[in-house]
Amino acid sequence: MDIDPHKLGSPEDRRAFKANMRTLDVSHLKVTDHLSNLKSDDILKRELLAKQRCIVRLYMLEAFNLSSRDNGSPSDPYLMITCNDKVYNERANYQLDEMNPKFYKCFDFEGIFPGCSPL
């Protein structure tokens, strides 16, 4: 008997299959349970190996008590952010002599999560 787990999708097909298994006196083997487990395993493997694309959004608000990198004055902070291959360099927008800079900026990156999306 050839068994195709993809053809046992409807309830009628499953009932007919179980009836055939009883006729052959092999219903104790619980073949349908095994086939459903195989199908579940295939779905699980496919989901775990899939890649989910998403947007990673970073909000940079403020920094506090930055250490001084200049001799005799506070630092001139700016943002330089890297995620995957994308780089945001905000060096032209530095804040002169500021230990507690306020940025209030938003940056978007493309991200790829392996497997089922955790979000």
C-alpha cells in the first residue's frame, strides 16, 4: 500500500485510510499518528531554516557623563552607528564641548533573523 501523507489532508481521507488500516488489521501501528508527526517535523524544519527579514529601528536619544577626550575641555561627541553593512556617520553633526549630548535621531537598518521570527 502506497501512503502519501499529503493526500490525507481532509477528514474523509483520514477516516477512509483508518478504515483500510482496520481491514488490513494493522491499525495498532498508528500509521496516521506517525505520518502527522513526520509532517510536523517537516514544517518545523522548514520554519527553523527560514530567514525572516525585518526592519531594525534604533532611537538614539541622549548620552550622559561622557569622558573627556580633548585636553582641557569636554569631548565633541557625534554618532557613528553600524549594523550589518550599513553605516551612519554623523561626524559632521558633532556637538561642541558637550558631556551630555542630546541626539534625538532615528536610524533604520534591515535585519535578518534566522528561523522563526522571535517578534
